[in-house]
Amino acid sequence: MNEVKESLNFIEEIIEEDIKSGKHAGRVHTRFPPEPNGFLHIGHAKAIVLNFDIAKKYGGKTNLRMDDTNPTTEKTDYVESIKRDIQWLGYQWENEVLYASDYFPQLYEFAIKLIKKGLAYVDDSTSEEIAAMKGNTGAPGTASPYRNRSIEENLNLFERMKNGEFPDGARVLRAKIDMTSPNIHLRDPILYRIKHEHHHRTGDDWCIYPMYDFAHGQSDSIEGITHSLCSLEFIHHRPLYDWLIQQLEIFPSRQIEFARMNVEYMITSKRKLLKLVEEHYVNGWDDPRMPTVAGMRRRGYPAAGIREFCRRAGIAKRDNLIEIGLLEFCIREELNKITPRVMAVLDPIKVIITNYPQGQVEEMDIENNPEDESAGSRKVPFSNELYIEQDDFMENPPKKYFRLAPGGMVRLKGAYIIQCNEVVKNDNGDIMELHCTYVPESRSGSDTSGLKVKGTIHWVSAKQALEAEVRLYDRLFTDPEPTSHENRDFLEFVNPDSLQIIEKAYVEPSLHNAAPGAQFQFMRKGYFCVDTDATAEKPVFNLTVHLKDSWKGRG
């Protein structure tokens, strides 16, 4: 019988060909290089899963390197959040965290080498003048008047830039490549700029900082990265990546591009995410509506579900839009396996069982997960005063309505069959409570009543239940591609109903002191987790995902 050969993505095909040819002695070394200027998001999650999974598959290593070359936007808090998110996703980088700033002295020497080879020069032009010089895709660029400065003058000026003799924007260091190249990135790109800013790691040691295109490839080379996996927007940067490595005669890291993660109803621009935070459309980077790893963790998305989503979304060479339904499916699939079932009433109506002894409390045995016997069971108190969901009662029900109605019967999950005998209303006609009777012989597990009822509903005992706050989260945007509309701000598509807070819901007492992050399935309602705002006095639960795709805003 022939074995079915594993299907490889295009990156794996490249790596296997490299291994087969003996390139780098068969070594595979990847890296994840985030800029510490914000929290990681779903797009970063894909890059993390790809880099770490690839390295693991081929017995290799993965570095975590902070691309901290812009002191204006970077913070130590972001560094810590990045480390925390990667470890929560289930990965551990090789050795210590690395930083592009670790290589500032070596990158400076690389720049000196380019100047000495006549391949870099100091330009006094303004940023506007340099942009104009570069031309466009339809017209070649024009040479800077400073392009032919002598090597000695460039060395002198570059050293003085480093020594802080010039103000911000006064001069830059540019590579000398080809101002007529069809690739604008090769039209004498900027390698260094002056920034008199305090750096989160190097303090005030430097006042010139390398551009990403200069720091990226050279940092890869310094670390011996064999396969530098980048998102597709860097494909036009690859010729510069290769040119710099070739001219500097350093380790030949290879850049490979893949399509970034674009998911319906989500955005992955850190600049736009920061705007949501700063303008208070959300409550911080870890708001459960945010597509950040921290937000998804707080919402209750399990790391295994996110990893599975990234793998199922696949690795492509072209940008595409992934349906959010796939993400939610992966989250449900994982939560279904790991979460205990509990009862919670989010929109309560009181039920008085008139023939049940007042003051009596029974302990009902209810399984924690009907799909996993090993999960065991728990005790849930039952009394003559209960709460059920408003939606589980209808005064004038249609045909084939199997929940509670006047004169109708229904089974209470894990307990008894009850019958509704009276509907009690206030002067305005609002239903205040239901008076019911129970069938003593109908207790679950030992039912001798002979009654057959089609409906089963959940409940909590009114006196023993915990009062809780429940936060129901919907999609943050009303449009699947909020940033794709010309002449319209993405903020126009923020969903005003993305958060609904239920201040007084009731949950069974087994949830007392449930730790933040603990995950549960509220029977018939959805998957929920304990929020970090929860206290011993009042638990707070976040809706993670519905039991099925029930979003009313679709279409």
C-alpha cells in the first residue's frame, strides 16, 4: 500500500530543497522580529505559528528579535507584552531575547564599510526633496546633488552625525545604488536618519538610528538566520535585502514572503489599533473586541484554537481575506473539548415551585461535560425558587414550541419536570414570576413518572445563585473590510453595539472564586470566560463565542 505523501506549502518546499542540496549544512533557523511599538495581533499570531512550527518541523531554532530601531514609538511595556503573548501561544524562543539595538555598533561598522566602498553617502536634502528625487513608477529618479561626495567627506559627516553635531532631519545616510531602477526601493534608499530620542535600551548612546531595510537583513545575517519569513508587503524590499548582504559580504540569509493574515471584521494595522485605543473606541489594547493576542486571550480564545486557525488558514503567496467563521469554528472546536458545562441565566424570570417544600434544598448531580465522562459531575443546589431565561417561557407559544408555557411541561436540566400553572403580572402587565408545580417522581436519573416531555431548559436556584456581570461581545466592525473603502475612515464602521453589559445575571454557585481566564460553557448560551475585572464579590464573565454562528449583523 502506497503512503500518501504529505502536502507541503511553498515555504516547506523551499526549505526541503535547501536541505536536500546541503545548503547551510541542512540547518534551519528562523526568527520573529516584531517592532515593540504596540501589542501583537492576529497577523503576528500567524507569523509566530509559521516561524516556530517550521523550525520545529525541521529540527531548527527560532529567535525572538525586537526590531527596536525607532525610539519614538517603542516602549518596554510593549516588549514585555510581546514576550508574554508568544509564550501564551505555546512557543519559546531560542536563548535570550535579542534586539536590533544589540547590533547598533556592528550596523554602524557595516555602514562605514559601504561608505568606504563608495556605496553610501551623506545627503543634506530634506525628506521632501528626497521623495521628489525618487520619482515614481513611471519616471526615473534624479541624483542628489550630494551623491558624489568623496569617501573622506562622507566618513567625516557620518561620524559627526553619530556624535550628535546635527539636528534631526539635517542629514541622512543613503545607499548609492541606481536612481533609474524600476524598483523604487533601489533608488538610493535611506539607511540612517538622525533622531535625538531616548532609546528604551540604549538610552542616549545613539542619536542616529538605522532604517528597517538596513537593520533587518543585516540582523538576520548576524544571527545566521537561514530563512527570513516576511509578509508579502516586503517582496519589493527583497532586492535591497539581497544587495546589502552581497555588498557587505556577510552571511547570506534568504528572505521569503508569504501572504499576511487578513481576517473579516478585523484590522491589523498597529497605527489604526492605537487610534482605537487612544480615542477610546475600546478599553485598551487587551479589550476583548480587539484582534490583539492579549484581547483574544482576555476574551477566552484558547491558544490551541488560535494556533489551529493559523494552520488551517494556510500559507499563500497572494493576499486573501479569511472568513471569521473559520476562526470562530476553531475556537469552538477547542473549547468544546476542554470546557466544563455550567448553568447561567442572563435574562432572568423567577419561577416559584408551589408544591416544593419551602426552605428545602437538594443537591443535584449534573455532569460537567456530557461528551467527556472523565470530567465527572458537580453538585448544583435546587430549591422552590428558581431563575430561568425569559426566552424559555412564552405566554402564547406557536406550534412545536417545546419550552415552558401556561399549562405546559418542561424538564429542568438535571432535576425535575415542572408544569406552569399561573403567570403573575404587575399592574403594567409585565410578567413578574411563574408559579409552577414539580413532579416528585421525575427526578433525573431516577425518573419513574412515565411522563415524556420534549423540552429541557437550564436554571439556577435563586437563593444560592451568584449575581454576576456578563459582557456580550460582538464584532468590532460592521463591515468585513473596514479599511478597504476609499475616502471613508475605518472608524465609520465601528459597531456601536459591539459590547452589551448585563449587570445582573445569575450563575450557579460552583463558579464562586473561579479564577480570571477560567473558561466555561454556559449551557445553551455560549462559551464564556472569567474576566480580569472579576472580584470575589462579583464575578465578571466575557462571551468568548456563541455555540454556533448566530451573529445577526452578517449580510
